[in-house]
Amino acid sequence: MKKKQIIPSILTLALFSFQTNFYSYANQTISDNSGQFTATPSVADKLTHTEKETIHIVAFDPNDKTTAYNDFFLSPVPSGGTITQKPSNPVRQGYQFKGWFHSLDENMQPVFWDFTSDTVEHNITLWAYWEKVCLVAFDPADGAAGYESFYKATVLPGGLITSLPPAPHRDGYLFKGWYGYLDEELNPVFWDFGSDTVEDNTTLWAYWEKACIVTFDPNDETTKADEFLKVTVPTGKQISSVPQPPTRDGFIFIGWFLDSDDQTTVLWNFHSDTVEHDITLRAAWEKSKEQENKGGSSSTSRPSIPPKEDQVNIEQNLPLGKAPEEVQQHLPETTTETEPVRSTQWDFMPKTGNANILKYGISMSLSLLLLPASLIKKKKNP
């Protein structure tokens, strides 16, 4: 009778426990609160119950004093193999990540893991190594942005600021630079990014200069006010940023004009006119010939050039460029009193346009003179 081979119960229990715990561990997905340490071990997933390869677990500790062990990134690695799966570099405010280390040397300096050559022989933990840095916050000082939305950069103590945000924008103001503090006269002391070093956490503020807002109204009856282009111009300066000429079906764009206080409208001269306050320039349109041929009046929204004081419109005897409501005040005053005409001569000459009346009067006079002669002639010849 053949004897049965007996496997010690304790060995069976240990093997079963290892396989059960391993497969349960290998199939889980681990993530931390920030979502940076997330992975599903793929090496262990490919193993079957029949494989007997030893697998070790590598735990990545972000070492940020907030992430718990259950949220560590875990990577299964075959015994003697290199680590092929690792998390993205962690982030910690006020610190700069320098790498993953597994131990400290005799000088208490970190010994960093070499992912290209170091092999895993047992379960290990790798820790993130942090270097203390200074935090630089850029405050746009626009009265709207909060601290959470500030641009922030980390700088090693004694280092230069190399990461800057784009220049901020604020309607009606010009950005002049970043300053760190005010001098005794309350003038801003601008930060010199080429030489000024950071020694501690620092806040830089945007410095603004008040300016004028120029709004361009396409005057096309379709574009909404919130879609108008706006540019900021220093007070007393010319407009340097001009939009592309707008388009409008049936019309020809002839320029930008400004409504003045005296109701005149003039085309803006971008080569000489300066901006002294917030203004709105409107597009001036003239109907195209095709549009006029389709019917309708040939009216135009083209503004007139304001005249000099002695320049008048000959046809209407009115100042050029004046609006209809102002015409009345420029007419000469009338009066019912007239001076009698004093003259020592009789003026029998007809006025212009009375030539026909003169001819008719002469003809009637001759007829009256000849009438008695004709009557006498008839009386002699009964």
C-alpha cells in the first residue's frame, strides 16, 4: 500500500494566506486625496495562481505630513527587478521636490533611489525629499482677484525670481510693473528681477497708472455694447491701437467720428488728436452706389468737418456743420420798425423782373392817346 504524501498544515495555511492577500492587494486601486498618487498595479495583474514568482511592494510616501498610508502610491515589482511604475512628482506649498530616497547616510543626507539601476529585493518605502523654498505671490491689485487666484512661484532662499505671470489687465489703467513696497514718499519701489533676491515669503503688487478708455462702436445696428472693442490710452496721448475697419452690407466705411458737445460730428485724426478722457468713437458709413440704385434716399452718416467762424453755407446762408436744432439761433433778428427812405430823386427805373409791366404800361398809354383821334375820324365820315 502506497503511503500518502503529507504536507504540513502550517505550510499549506501560510501559502494560502500569501496568495489570498497578494491577489487582493494586487487588484486594488490606491489614490491619495490630491489625485496625484494613483495607480493600478499591472505587473501583479498578469500573474496567475500557478506562478510562484516573488513580488515585492514599493510604497511611495509623499512625506508631506498630510497623506496617509492608505493613499500612498503602491507599485508591485518582481524580486530583483527595477521599479517601472512611479507617481508623478508631488507638490507641497513652500517646498521644492528633489526626488525619492530610501535611506539616510552617516551624515543624515538622503540616499536617492536610482530608478535605472537599483533593484528591489524586498518590500520597501521610498520617501519624497523636500527642500524649503520661499513662496512669491503676485497680487494683480485690481480689486477683484482673491489670494487663491494669485500667481505663485517658488524660489530657493537667496535666489532670483525666474517664473513670472503675464502682465495683468485692468480697464482704464496701464500696468507699470511689480513693486515690493513703498518708499518714505509712498512711491512704489519696483522689483528688479535681474538682481533682487528672495530671502523669505514675498508678495509683489501690480502698480497701475490711471488712463482713458476709448470704446469703438461699429455703429452697424447689430453689434452689442458688450462686444465693442476697448483700448486703454494714457491721458493726453494719441490712440496707437486701432481696430480693423468694420464691414456692413450696403455701406462703405469712411472712418471713426466723435460726437462733440456742440452737436457737431468730426472724423477722428489718429495722427494728431489726443485723448483727454473716456470717449466713444463711432463708425461713419456711406451708402454704396449699389444700395442707392436699389431705391431709397442717398443719405449718409458721414460727419461734416466743423467750419471756421467766418465760413457759411451759401445755399442756406447757415453755418456749416450745425445741427438743425441750432439753426434758429444763427438767423438774423427781424424787426417791424423801418426807417423812411430819404431821396431827392424819383426813381422811375423798373426793378429787376418788372420789364413786362413797363411794356404793358407804355402800350396802354399809346392806346388812350390814339382813341380820340379815331372817334373824330368816324364822325367826319357818316
